[in-house]
Amino acid sequence: MTNHATADHSILPESVRTEIDALRPRYPTTEALLLPTLHRAQRAAGGWLSPETIAAVADFLELPPAKVAAVVSFYDMFHDHPVGRHRIRLCTNLSCQLRGAEELLEVLGEELGVGEDEVSADGRCSYVQFECLGSCDTAPMMMVDDEYHENLTPERVRQIVRALD
């Protein structure tokens, strides 16, 4: 186990720190351990990485904070602002645009009562446009959390959103 006595890691729960320390032998470098650490920190922090959490991860892994922040901003799977419990990505690439994605974007805004990349009042959902989700033959489509929804209509989008807990 690594000695972290000199750093204040109170932002990272003990369970996350213990889990990361247990993973260390499986990774050849600290940089290789960064992605699994960020996933666990984000999950523990309610779905997003605050500047304080990013700094705590950097300190815990003994990496430059700018390096950790750069990784967070590079990968779509990490969020540096609050997001809903359910993350909706609506494809707006050419195939989806030609088959009605713009109207579906309006439906999402109406159903959730917020704009793009904002969190619904109940904390349930947030949505973003996404350039391509790789399902052009079933356009228009969106991804809710890790699940694809294809051949969408405005009514089907309403049903999907209303069914989310």
C-alpha cells in the first residue's frame, strides 16, 4: 500500500482510496491508473468531477493537476460539471439530422424543461448533442446512459424520457 500521509484526500472517500491502492500493482505506471481512478472518483462524487475532486485525484496519484484536468476534459465519459442521473446523448450527425434529430432535440428540451447540458430540476436527466454514435442505419438515435434507442420518433423520445426513474 502506498503511503499518502502527507496529502489531504478527504474529498476522495476512503473506499475509493482503498480500491485504487489495491489496483496499483496491476498497472505499470501511475498514468495508467488515472482512468480507473477518475471513473471511481466520478461515481463516488455523484457523476461529475469538481475542480476539488480533480485536485484530490492529482494529489493522491502524485500527478500534475493540469494533467488530470486535461484527461477529464478530453474524454466524454468524464464530466467537469453536474449532470443528471441519466445522461442522454442525441446523435446530430448527418444521417440523424436528415431523419429528424433537430425536432427530437426540441422534444428533449420540452420534456426535461432545460437546455442542452443542463440538469433537470429533479436531477434526473441531462442531455447533449453528440456528433456520431455509430448507428447511421437506424437514424435518428440517442443513447441513454449505455443503451441505444434507434429509429426514434418524437413520441418515442417522450416515452423513453418519461420512463426514466
